[in-house]
Amino acid sequence: MAQFVLIPNSILEVRFPYSESRVRALKLLPVRNWNKEKECWEIPVSLLKEACEALGQDFETVPRSIRDAFEREKKTEIRISVENSKSRIEGPDLPIEEIDEATSFWVEGAEFSQLYRKGRWDGYKHLMTKKGAIIVPTGLLSVLTDVLDRAVIAYKIDDKRKVPKKAHSFPTRGHELRDYQKTVLKAVAKEERGVLQLATGAGKTLIGAHIIANRGLKSLFFVHTKDLLYQAIGVLENVLNFPIGQIGDGKVDLQDVTVATIQTTARALHLKLNKEKTDEVPLWVDEGGESLTVSDEEAIQQALKDCRMVIFDECHHLPADTFYDIAMKIPNAYYRYGLSATPWRSDHSDLMIEAALGKKLCQVNSTDLIERGYLVKPKITMFEILPTGKRLRRHFATVYKSEVVENEERNRIISEVAIHSSQKGRSVLILVNQIRHGELLEKLIPEATFISGNDSSEIRNIALQRLKAKTDQVLIATTLADEGLDLPSLDVLILAGAGRSETRALQRVGRVLRPHPGKTTATIVDFWDQTLYLEEHSKARFEIYTTEPAFDVEIRPPKTKGPRPSRQRILSEN
């Protein structure tokens, strides 16, 4: 006979002599959890009758006190206990399948997984968990209540979060905020969490600094590259006028406001630093050679507990497992915000951004800033590139190597545009996806400098500063350098690496739109690669460019006849 013990939160501890058939039957309950430490099953008291049926036990043999608790639970409306990271839902007759469907999404490429092919995975990322109760990320609270409302199910929300009290706002210094920046800050002041869609050039970090100043709380500002680490520290120190802490690049210095890298924080939490799945170079790399002392790890772990507000820069990376895991391990952060020019995902995993941070609060796109005179209008030319004609296997890496990295005609266009532009006194940034591609282009462009994630922060910073000052006219860089760069003097951007991420394409274009004395337009060169895989990716980039009304986008077909090759047209016009 099974033994039932009622514990807090209307949970039953269930123990019984081991029986494979009973365990199998118990696992069929919609909500159940095996507690390894107590060596018992945990189920909501509302499932008492179902548990008795699974165990083959007469309901009347259960102690009267527990049966009374079951009857009381049946009469109680559904309860949602809200905490900062996660929310728990308990009660009878929960629409579990509907909640699961609303908090799940199909994982791109799942059909190629062995687990999926063997029927051991349904191909969906499930953000709802079942551990004694239904648990969903608090960012999806509105999704949960929508499901209950549609099912006409009454519920009560028990908000267990504590609103942190600030002693005073942090004073700020600097220039007068722009009109739209003030509007954004007013929107943020009304909400405890959410995503801010701010185009490149809108002043994301500046807005983040003023959010921190207005709240006046112990805060963490997360970034995912060393370049962004130092850039964020610089902006925050300029605005807040007090020392900013640093977690990353071999340093652990905690202050009231601290900028932290995902890499170092992951190491302190002993999380595996998974690279974000992409057809391009990794969006971040492990900080090789960095080691943390036990005291460093403990200090970082304590900082996560002490944090009352967290801001994630470039929050479109949140669906990466490590990024998301960290976001869910900040238990006392009542205020949570994300900053991004493109807070959506081409792989449709946007739901994880909302799960960690909440819904979008505002939107300032590039066209808004161009019309206000804060950005210059871009001229985007996509050159159609014919296939090389080589016989290729249907592997993306093989196609990419032949049709992009080692494509002589394509690379010749890149080099001639760069050389011609630099001769006219224009600064040029060439972004590549692979180090091999950068090395080949560096040989074709003698005056170019090539930097990658393999270079130290000092080397990268020097190269970027020389480009910014136009001491060097041409810089080739891997995509590790394509987010957060502040290069107002940049005139020409060449997107040498094809990629399927239309969101990152929009981020990259933003690198060249910032105004600068004497700069009236921005030149962007992209490619429409007419070959397997790459043509679909090119189409996606073209479509995202055309979502901005102020972008002038043109596709140039290859010129196969006549003495003047297609690449010469852009040279003569620029």
C-alpha cells in the first residue's frame, strides 16, 4: 500500500514498494516529479485520485486528512505563484497540453536530429516544465493567462516578487537626451521588464545607462564580446560618473553597477559555453586562458543573487542556451530589460527572448532615425554572382568554400571596390565570416589590415581606432566585430560573407549609418549569390533591407557581355 504525506504548497510525497508497472503508470500523470534526495514521488494533491488509480489503491484507504485536502483543492481556483525568473501554476483540471503548446516552438533543423528520427524527441523546445507543478518562465506570464482566459478558467495570481526600494536615483552627466530617447525612458519607467528595439545609432548603451540611473539599484549589464565589455564600461562611466565594475577578460571587480561577459559568468556558474548554432563563425568564443579562483566564482555567484536589475545588450542572442541559462539564474532581479536593434530570430526562437525578459516595450527603427537626421541614408547594392560551375556536394560548408571564400570573381569585386573607395579617401570595413576568407582578401588588398577573434583586445582596438581616424583606410574583420562597433567615420561597408541571418545583416548595415562631418550617404555592398543555399539566404537579406522605407536597395545583375564588367559600374558611380 502506498504512503501519502502532505507537504507545503499542496504537494503530496508518495512512497510505495517498487513495482515497474506502478512506476510506469505514475509517470503517465500530467504532473509528477521524482525527488532523489527524499526517494519519493511528488505530485499535486489535486491528482490524488489519479495517483490512486495508477497505484491500484482504493481512494478510501487514503488518510482522511489528505482526502479533505484533496476536496478543498478541488474547490480552490487555479493559483499562479509569480517569482522573478519563473512562475508556478497549480490547481485542478489544468489545460496542460494547451499551455505546453503555447510555450513551445519548433527547433529549426530538428528533423535531422538522431533523437527526432528515433522518435525520442518531438522536435520542439519546451519552455514549460513539470516538477511537482507546472512551471513557466515569468516572461511568458501573459501567454499563460491568455491560455486560461480562452479556456474560461478562473485563476488567482499570487505575486511573490519584492519590488526593490531604491535609496535615490544615480545622478547623470552628459548631453541632452534626444526626443525619442526620452520617450523610450518613459515607456520603461512604467514596466518592470521588456525588450527595447533600438536601431543601431539610437544610443542603446546610453539609454541603458539612464535606465540604471533612474532605478538607482544594484545592476548587471551583460555583453557577449570583450569589445562590447569595454565600450559599455566607457559609456556607463561617462554617464553615471562613478566606477563601473567588470566581470570578464580576466578581471572580477564588483561595483553597484557592473558590466559582465556571458563567458566569465558561465564559467563561474560551471555552465557549458555552447556556441550559438549558425552557418557563420561563432558569435562568441570562450575566453581562452582565463581562470577563476574559488573566491572569484563565489563573488560572481553572489553578484547574481544581489542583482536587483539586469540589462542584456544584444538580447537577440538570448535563445543561445548559455545566455538563456544565465538569464534564468538571477533570482532577485525584479527589473529585466533587453536591448537590440533586431530582437527577433530567423530560426523563430523569439519566444525565449520573451520568456527571459518579457514583451517588446518600444521600437525605434533606422528609418525613424534617418528622417530625424540622426543617421545617413544608405545605398545598398547587391551584386548578383553567378555559380562558379564547379561540381559540388550538397554540403553547405563545401558550397560556401567554393562559392564565397574561394570565388575569384566575387573576391575581385570586393578588392576593387575597397581599393577604389580608399583611393577616394573613404574608409572601408569588410566583414567576413571565416578567417580563411579574411586572409585571402588581405592578400588581394595590400593596404588592408585583417583582425579576428584570435587577436587580442588591444590589437583589435588599435585597428578599429586607426580605421575610425582614417589612418588606415581598409579594415577586414570577422563577424566577431560586427556588433556594437561605433564607427561614425565609416563610409563603405562590404558584406563579404554570405549568411542566412537577415537580422544580423540589418545589424551590420547599421555600422555605416552614423553621421560624420562631410558624410552624406553610406555605401553598402552585398551579394546575391545564385547557388545552392546561398540564394535563399541572399533573398532573406534583401527582404529585411526592404522593410526599412528609407533604405535605397538595388540588385545589379551580372554583365556577361561587353568590355565593362559588372563590378566597374559601382566603381564609377562611387
